[in-house]
Amino acid sequence: MYLNMYLENYSDDAEASDHQREGLQHVRKPPGLTVHKWVLKFQLLNQLIDRLRGKAEPFRGSELIKYLYRTFPQEWKDAYDDNNKHNLATATVK
């Protein structure tokens, strides 16, 4: 249901996929949301690009990781870098 409402709101926008992709490059992880839930939500928002009108394609591979990483607060990124973790979904800093 939520997905259908989302798609209906953007059905008239011929460049909706482009706007979604651009927006994901600037979004930030909401405070209080766990890393695991945020990764899932970001991935869903990225996958919606395929369902929206326009020519943009979802982020894939290292590009997806790069933009997902940018969504986290600097404190989280510092801790992530210090611990040399390589799996965003299992990181524990919120």
C-alpha cells in the first residue's frame, strides 16, 4: 500500500527517477534509526528508482556503498573507519 501511494504521487513526474536518485545523494540517516533498518530503507528507496518514470538507474555496487556511507553522521563514519569495518549492515554505532 505504501509503495503504491508513493508511486502514485510521482506518476506524473517524467523525471521522477532522476529526482529520486539525486535526492538519495543528499539524504542523511535519521537519528535513532538503527544502522540495519537504515540500510534496508535506503536500499528500498534506491530500488524505487526502477519503478519511477525517467531514465535514471539505481545505484549499484561501489556507487551504492559510497552514497549510503555519506548518509551517516561524521561520528559514525569516524568509528567505522577506526574499526576498519567493511559491512555497513552489521556496524553497531547508531
